[in-house]
Amino acid sequence: MKQQILIATTILLTVAIAAGSRVITMTAQKRTGSPQSVSVEYTGNVQGKVQNLSISAPKAVLAAPTGSTVVEAEGKRTATFSGGTVASRGRLNATGPTLEYKEVSGLGVLSGPVQIKITPEDKNSDEVSIQAGKATFDVDTNVSTSEGSIKLVNGKQTVTANKVIYDEEKDLGCLSDSRTVTVVREPKKAGDPRIVITAKDLRVNTETNIVVALGGVRLEAGDNITTGEALYYDDGKETAWVVGDVAKKLEAKNVNKKSGTTISGGTIVNYTRKNTVTVQGSLFKIPLEKFVCPPSNK
């Protein structure tokens, strides 16, 4: 019996800690309403803070559920920021018209159009920008989910999709689309090929510019079109490894548009800048353990 009580107490304590960590604090130049009312309105340089997520806007309303006061409903309230909102966390800075944060879920939804900027950890790396219809921030993790006509730009690479889950700690973006995700890498200098990658599931490390594509891929670079089940592209080495599907006994394939020649094999290596391809004797193993996508925070 004592053990059951201890377990129950531990569960309640854990829930209380989680709920408490989601409580938002608000400051502003002017406040209308008291904590004993159903809602409080804030105007003028409004600042909201919950864990490591900071939110600022010209106006905000903190509201309690029906039948409660703002002070009684701590942990169950909704904060709505409007008039042009900025959400920031670590190296990420996002802007949009409005943001609604719910203490119960710990999710802040920034309605669009949304513009996200992520400053690189390495000053020699490129800034990442994401355009989206909306973005959801989870205060319990460093994960954001952006949806609706996504455009992610990272240096010379531009990715289009309808959803991206971004792990801010790992600099990992996981993009998906009901049709296809497309990556376009513009030439770095005159004479370099334009590279286009399409796939169902794409993961990109924005710090290293390494791309992993899964679920049936197509790579077009120079005269060569390479298709297969999965791809690993290292932009620094300007090299792509395209692999077939071993389980289905399907090989990767390359067609040279200029010569009309075709080659196939378990792994095709495409040296994109050199405009050459070769069949690799051994099967290339894509290090998927380094590209594990976090769950969507919806």
C-alpha cells in the first residue's frame, strides 16, 4: 500500500513539475485587469517568457478557462500575442502576426506568414531561413514544426516541402510532403552544375550541409540523372551516394543525358562537380543514426 501511495505521489509530483515549467510570465508597459479577473490585457512592449522561449509583441491577452480567474487557472491559461510577434529561442528568431501559447500543452503556435532565421553556431556557416504558413514551438523540447508551403534556404541550397520538423540543438531539419520534397543547389561558381534532388522524405543537417533522402530518390546533376531508394549527399565533398533497395532487389541506376549510356548497381557514386559517375563495389551504408527525426510537436 505504501509503495502504491509513493508511486501515485511521484506521478502527481512529476505532473506538477511539468505543468509548472509551462507557466508563462508576462510584463508590459500597461496592464488592464487584475489576476482575479477572467483575463488580463497587456499593451506596450509586451514580453512573455516560458522556459527558454521568449515572446514579444505590442499587445497580448492572458485568459483563464471559463469559470476560473487568471490566478486560479495558472498552468491552464492561454496567452495570445498580436500586432506583430517575435518568438526567440537560442539561435532561432521567428516573426509572424500572432502567437497563441497554451500552458496545458506547452505549445506556442505562431500564425503566418512566418519567417524563421537560425544563426549558425559556426560563423563560417550559412544562416538558415524558413518561410512557412505557421510554426509551432514546444517549450519542453528544442523542436519546432513549420507547415504550409515551406521554403528552407541554407546557403546555395533551397528546399521546398509542406512540413519541416526542426531540431534546434542538432541543426537537423526533417522535411516531408504529400507529393515530393525538392532540393535545389545552385552552382557555387561559374561552370558548376545545378543540382536537383527529389524524394518523399528528406533530412538535412544545416550546419554541415549534408542531405539524406529516402523513399525513392532522383538526383539530377549536369548530364547525369541518378535514381534509387535512398541518397546521401555531402555538399562539402560535392559527392552523392545513391543506393538501391536490397530487400526488393532493386539497383540504383544512372542515365547520362548526353551520351545516352546507362549504368546500374547497388551504389552509384555521383561526383557532381566533375559530372562523372561510377558504380561502387560495396553497398554504401547511410548513417541514419545521425539523422533521427524528432516527433512532430503537434
